[in-house]
Amino acid sequence: MSHVATIVVSILFDGLAYAMFLFITSVGLSVTMGLMGFVNLAHGAFAMCGGFFVVTLTRSLGVAFVPSLVIASVAVGVISVPFERYLYRRLYKSTDLEQVLLTIGLAFMSIATFTYFYGPIPKSVPLPDWLKGDVNLGFRAFPSYRAFLIVLGVALIAVLWYAFEKTNIGAKIRAAVDNRRMAESVGINVDLLFTLTFAVGSGLAALGGALAIQLFGLTPSFAVLYLVLFLIVVAVGGLGSLKGTLLAALVIGIIDTGGKYAFPVAGNLFIYAITVIVLLIKPAGFYGRE
Amino acid sequence: MAVSETKPRDAADIETRVRAADYLIRRHYYRWPEALPWLIAIACYFVFPDRMTFGSQLLVMVIFALSLDLILGYAGIVTLGHAAFFGIGAYTVALGFLRLGWSEPISGILVGGLVAGGVGAVVGWFILRYRGLTLLMLTIAFAAMLQESGNLRSDITGGYDGLPGLSFTPLFGFFDYDLYGHTTYLYALAALAVIFYFVRRIVYSPFGQALTGIRENVRRMHAIGSPVHRRLVTVYAISAALAGVAGALFTQTNAYVTLTVFDFDNSAKVMVMLILGGTGRLYGPFIGATVYMVLEDYFSKLSPTFWQLGIGLLLVLAVLFTRRGLLGLLEDAGALLNKRKNP
């Protein structure tokens, strides 16, 4: 393979893995924001929470990596329910500003709490042997962990797509995103539906947070540090759109990986530039409603 | 009969208009309690002579919060990227000194304000068509882009290591800066007074009324033919200019600036200060910035972790129980007392 092709393939591969992380973490935020129009800046905190659960499960309790991913996601999904029921619910009809303040307050509190228990030093997780090293795909070798990320991401996309497009609950969610009042008047319990999607979304965020440990390391400030990234994916993709979130995650993941490869000093400049351009042209994102 | 019907309606109409005008003019009068914050600020100069550096930073944050109040509190524009304009002002002064040798401080803050205001006008013209999450993301992305661009050209901006060794000529060529920041404090206080007078004029003008109208009900303002977008861009540019002045003062009081002025944290911090004090009221920024800075100064020395927990808890409680900030609480308490006195 020529030199250029090798580079392009690695950028695409790494970009795809990065995009899967972005998609898994952001998709819940997109659906909940589309359903309730609720600006949830504490979403990153749920992701961070999932990450630390996995750290504790693997390091202190000796649970294997993959089972602990599942346990952490379910646990965070369950934990998120009371937050939605008792805190968020009060503010659905409030202004953006009040929602921003409440949720950023929660994010600060979670950072402080986790700093108290885990300290500010980045954490890592022990990976099983089959996720270390490289996997050979015939024409060349790729890092196993990123390949795992891509496979997991594709599988989740398939499951979510099926749940969203083919099941009864998925149809109800789509109806509620389209027109909440109409959905309620035909007898859909939107409140319950929302609690459910919120829990699933937070659980997925926790999974994303746990998967990110190996990519970026995990500190309590993860809750705010990567939050802007999730919000960008949601805003660029369009609220409440699975397709949009996936497309935005792919665009941002691949362009950012390529940009960082070509101009390492530019940092996240490419991400922000894409965001501004897309939002100026399509203010509701790729697949959002104007 | 028809004539007698229209006449009293005209009279009533005129009376309503006169009363409305009267109301606006009366609101604009200065009241005695308004002298209080200024007297306290001057008293601090004599009571805490060794804390004047902290005092100057506090006054800079009051100006910054006041600039945010103009767009967030009065016009209802929710932004998490106001640090962009603070940073532009800060770097205009710093680079003006390093590249052009511009060391006169007062013209420095004016230029800092003008540059930030100009950028604010252009950015505002683009982004103020949008609302909600889209607007929020655009403001965050703009500030972040400036920070990343600054980092890209760290040969000019000094990057995260910053630009040290800035120095400015004495005020009016006479009052030199002392080590304890006495001159700086009075300088910042004077700047705050001028800016406050300006903001107060805007808020009580018909333009300010139109902004409040936009905040309360955009559709109705459109319906009565108010040029909503133009007004929003105007106030955004003014607010950006004031944030730029705050940034310029920040650079001058610290004689040092780094790219962290563009931080998301900086934008969030100023918003928290404003919310704490109370939005949409002129003295909210004074109380909010003072309470925040004093608590931060005290608690972050004890334990930064608890400080962060405390500020988060404060925000959650503020949203759930007092939506109008500390000043709102004071007003509620005052109203309760009045009720007890004359039921």
C-alpha cells in the first residue's frame, strides 16, 4: 500500500472509532433534548460517573472489563431516574437559562464529589488480553481496542435503529419528538416515555464514558471537558434525530482526527469551525426541525 | 353621540400615555440607597488598604458581570461564550503594548472596548438570528475558536504560558501604580462608575424598554414592528464592548495575560456571579460578583473541592428556590416586612 493510502486508512479507522465514542455518548442527550427541549449540561457527569464505576469495578472488585461496562451502564441508568423525576421535571417549562444553571450546578457538584473520592489524577483500567495489541485484518493490523469500539458502536447503532424505527416504543418516541401535545392527546404517556429514554440515554453515556478511559484517561473534569463536544454533536446532528447524531458524530470524528493529524497544533479548532459553519447554514442541525 | 364616544377615549388614551412616560421617567430618578454600594467601595479603600489587588479584580468582575447583565438580564440572550469579548479586550491591550508600544492606559481600555465591540457587532449579526441551544452552541464555539486560534499562534499570544512583563504609563502621566494596587483600585472604580452610568442610561431608555420587551415576548415585539434583530445586535455589540473594557482593565491590573481568559470556565463563572446577584437588575452584578469572589477567595484556600461543591449546590438551590438571585431574596424579605408593618 502506498504511503498516502496508509495514512488515509488510519485516519478513517481512528476517526470511525472516535465517532463511535461520540455517538454512543451523545445519542441519549439528543433524544432527551428533542423530546423535552431540555438543555442538559449534566450529561457529561453521567458519562464520567460510568467511567469511575468501571474503574472501581475492575480495579477494586476485580470484575472483568466487559461485564463491568454492562453493570456500570445499568447502574448509571437507574441512578439517573430520580434525578429526572425530582429535579429535571420541575424545569421542563422553564427558560433555557434556568435549565443551564441547574444542570451545570449538578455537573460542578459531581466533579467535586468524584474528586473527593478518586482524586484529580487520571485513572486507567486494566484491559483483557484480547483488547490489547493489534488485530490483523488481512491487509494490515489495527489496534484491537479501536476495532472493538467500532464493532460495539455498529452493533449499538443497529439495536437503536431497530428499537427506534421498528418497535412500538420507538414509534411513540418519534411521535412525541414530532409533536408532544398531539402524542399526549392520543394517549401516549410522554412523561413515562421520557423517564425511560432519559435512563437509557444516561446509561449509554455511562458506557461512552467508560469506553473513553482507554482513549483519553479519566479525571473528574471529564464531566465538563467533553460536554461541549457532546453538545456540538447534538446541535450539529439535529435534536432528537438518530440519523443526524450518527452523521454528526462521523463528520466530527473523522474531520477532527484528520485535522489533528495534519495540523497537530490546531487542537479542536476544526471541530469548532465545523460547528459554526453547519449551524450558520442549518441552524437546527443536519436533520433537525427548523 | 359618536363624537362624545370618541372624546373620552382620546382623553383616556392621552392619560395612559402620559402615565407611561411618567413611569419611565420616575424609574430613572436616582434614589438614596443607590449611593450605598459606592460608599462601601470607597470605604473599602480605607478599611482594607492591603487587599486592593483583590479589590481591583473584584471591580473588573463587576464590570464583566454588568456587561453580561445587559444582554442576559435585559435582552434575554443566553450565552456561555462571553469570555470571548473579555479576552479580546485583554489581548488588545497586551498586544498593543508589546507590538506597538502603546502604554497609555485610558486610551488602551477604550481601544480594547472598541475592538471587542466591533467583533461583537459582526458576530452578533450572524448568530442572533438563532435562539435556544443553537445560539448557546454558537457562543461557546466562538469563544473556543478564539482560544484555539490563539494557541495556534502562540508565538504572538504567548499561548497558555501567557504574556508577562506588561507595563503601562502612569494615569494622566502622573498617578503611578504602587505595589499594593491603590491607584489601580481607584482607576477601576472610576471606570466602573462611568460604565454603570452608561448602562443605567441604556436600561431606562426606550431602547432598554424594547430589550425587555424582546426578552418577555419576541413574537409580540415582531408583531408591533420592533426591529428585533437590529436591537439585539446593537445591545450585543455594546455588551461586548463593555466586556472588552473589563478584559482590558484585567490585563492592566494584573500586568499579565494568558489564553485562559477565553476559558469556558470564565464564561460560566461570570454567569454564575450574575445569577447569584440577580439578573435584570442593575445592582445584581455588584452583589453577585462580591459574594462569589469573597467566598471563592476564602473557600478555595481551604479546599478547592468543597468550593466547587458549594458553588454547584448554590446554583441548584438558586434555580429551585430563588429564581431572582440574592437581590430578589432581599426584595422578597423587604416586601414581607412592609406587609407586616401595614397589613
